[in-house]
Amino acid sequence: MIPDYRQTDKPATAPVKFLADGMLGRLAKWLRILGFDTAYHPALDDYALLRLARAEGRVLLTCDRELAHRPGAQSLLIESTELEAQLRQVIVALHLRPDAAFSRCPVCNTPLETLEREAVRDRVPAHVLKTYIEFRHCPHCDRVYWPGTHRARMLEMIARLTGQ
Ligand SMILES: [Zn+2]
């Protein structure tokens, strides 16, 4: 039997990008933690959101039923008010694989760069410097990140979301 490659040999597509509406700030932050390019501009009105989503090829995430059904951009109506259910809905709906977690700044969405311990000597508390070898830095907002105690909780949540 000749194997059918049509279902698995999908052409390489650009990674999915998101734009979260003003009500979905926590969801935006978490999509960034999972590594997904997620814009969030709470001051934009509906018209500007649709225009930006279309211009940048972003999926508009909204909990506004009316906005979700307006033509002009690809939208996903977020059904739950609970963060984990929201994340699960986005992951399932768009077949996402969160395999680049912690690679993006949760505050400003910029890809993070890796820094060695020496480079952050004056920027992190002494006990943190002693504990960790590698740090991440946001070249846009200049924040420094390290694994920390919240990372285990985040990994647990990611495992729950992806069923691993
Ligand atoms: Zn940043």
C-alpha cells in the first residue's frame, strides 16, 4: 500500500501570531510565556483591532461575540473567563505545540536573548546569581529573567494543557 502523505506533509507555514483584545491581558501574557507572538494593545478600539489583526496577519482573540463575527480578520471567540480553559481553547483550536516556552518576554512580547551569569552580575540578587547559570534578557524592555520558583508551576500548567 502506498502511504498517503497528504495529511502529514503539510507545507511549512509561518507560526501563528495573535492579537488579544483589551479583556484578555492574562491570556496574552500566558501565550507569550508559551512562546507565541501575541500583541496586546488594550487602548485600541474594535476597528483598530480588526485593522491591526489583518495588517499583521494575527488571529484576533476576543471575548466579544459581535467583534468575533465581524469580517475583515481571522478571529477566535474566547468562551471561558478562566485562564486555563482559555489557553486550552486556543491551543486546541489552532493545533499549537508550545515547544518554545520561556523564549518571549511576557511583558512586551519581544523574543528573549540568553545571557551568561557574568553579564547579569549587577542586575540580579546575590542568591539568584549563585543559583542559576543562564539568564534571559529582553532587548526591548531590558528586563532580566531567570527560572525561579514560578517556573515549576508554569511547567505543570503547560503539561496539563498539552496532556503530557
Ligand atoms: Zn520585554
